Amino acid sequence: MGDDWNDKNLSKKRAKAGVIGGLPVGMKFDREQGKKLQNFLEPLCIEFYRVLKPGAFCVVFSQRRLYHRSTMALDLAGFEIRDLLGWKYEGQAKAFSQNHFIKKDKKLSEDEKQNLIAELEGLKTPQLKPQIEPMALAQKPKFGTFVENWQKYKVGLLNTKETLDGKFPGNIMEVSKKSRHKETNEKIEHMTIKPVALISHLIRLFTQKGQIVLDPFSGSGSHGVAALENERGFIGFEIEKKYYDISLKRLNKTISR
Ligand SMILES: C[S@@+](CC[C@H](N)C(=O)[O-])C[C@H]1O[C@@H](n2cnc3c(N)ncnc32)[C@H](O)[C@@H]1O
């Protein structure tokens, strides 16, 4: 969402939940936001490309309105865009009624206000209940065929025995947001904490035991917990000491289990 992501800014936004810059959340359109995100991601994607083995996967969580920007950054770095994945969760309706603005409009008479409110009954800002967080599934180009690449690097194929629902794994992955609290058994440790069950599923789909998972924005360390639980190695980067400490605690707890 820009390069001003830090704990202080987030806390300020949280305090004013529901309204950002006088506009309802999700309604603030700033074309520069998408460009800034892509500019931020482009050099990172070049580094992801550099450190991954041929055929290895890179999964980038994004935001529905800015997904195309993250995908472009991956594409420009040389990755093949393999799929659009979606984390499906319960969602919470966020669309806003216009009644408040109509009532405050000095240009309208009381009758006009009542008529307009009646006319707009059920009509709200264009925000469907968000129930999906998109991810770009990118792959570093392979060396030769899938088999040749596998023989050389042991990556590049999908583990189709891995499933969330007993069926062939699909690109829509339904995992409850509520499972996050059960896992940590504590209060929410991070504003955007991911369910370990979801990350475990991704890790089992795209990597093998003993391989290394990299999360360059690791927050409270959910990806590390999932990696260790699935017998993978883990490298994480986290800029905020507070979240780094939380992730260390969670990783140590996972190791001692
Ligand atoms: C979306 S959150 C990750 C949440 C994580 N998936 C979890 O389950 O807790 C992104 C994290 O990236 C961190 N971050 C932002 N810029 C960073 C940077 N340049 N280097 C390392 N971490 C950074 C933020 O502090 C934040 O905790």
C-alpha cells in the first residue's frame, strides 16, 4: 500500500478505523499508490529471481485493487506468471450508505433529502464484501523440461497429493481467518497475520522437505512457523523489532514442540 508501512502509521490508521483521509476505507483512489507499489516491488522481484533456483516458485500476496502491479513487477523481473491464487475467507461487508452525506448537504431541502434517502435505499459505495486475497503464483523459468529441471534442482512441480478439502488442490484456498487466533492462542499479534494452515498448504504444494522458504516481510513469523512445522528451513526479514521478537518466540515454541 506504499512505502510508509511502519508500526506508527499503522496504529494511527487503526485508531481511525473505517475512515482514511475523510473517506471510507477502500474508497480512497490514488493512482500513484499502484505505481509506488510497483516501483517498490520491482527491485525486490529482481532479487527474488536471483536467489531462487530455476523452476522455483514465488508466491506474492497482494491486494485486490493492486494485484496487477505486483504481478507486473514479477513479470518484468523475468518470472513466468503461472496462476492467480486466492485465499478465501469469511469477509466483512464494508460498503457505505450515502445517508450521512445527504443529511449534511446544505443545498438540499428536507423534503429532497428524505426523497433521495428513500431513492437510494440499499444502494451503497461500490464495495462487494471482500472474501478473497489474491496471490500471484510466479515461477522462475525452468532448465529444460520439467523432468530435467527436477533432476537438477528438485523444484518446479506441484504436489497434487496436498489438499485442504480432500479434493485436487484448487487455486481458491478456503481457510478461516478465525483459525489464526486458535493457532497463536493469544491476542492478535499482527494486524495482517496469516493463518499457519494456509501457509502450510502453500509450502506443501510448492516445496519439498528440507528446502528453504524465504519470507522477506515476515511480521509475526507465521510463514516461519509453517515452514518449520513442515520440515522446511526458513529465512525471514522483519524491520520492526517488536514483530521480530514475536516471531522468534513463535519459532522457538515451534522448535520445542
Ligand atoms: C503484511 S506484514 C506480514 C505479516 C505476516 N505474514 C504474519 O503472518 O504475521 C508485512 C511486514 O513487513 C514488515 N516490513 C515492512 N518493510 C520491511 C522491510 N523493508 N524489511 C523487512 N520487513 C519489512 C512490516 O513491519 C510488517 O510486519
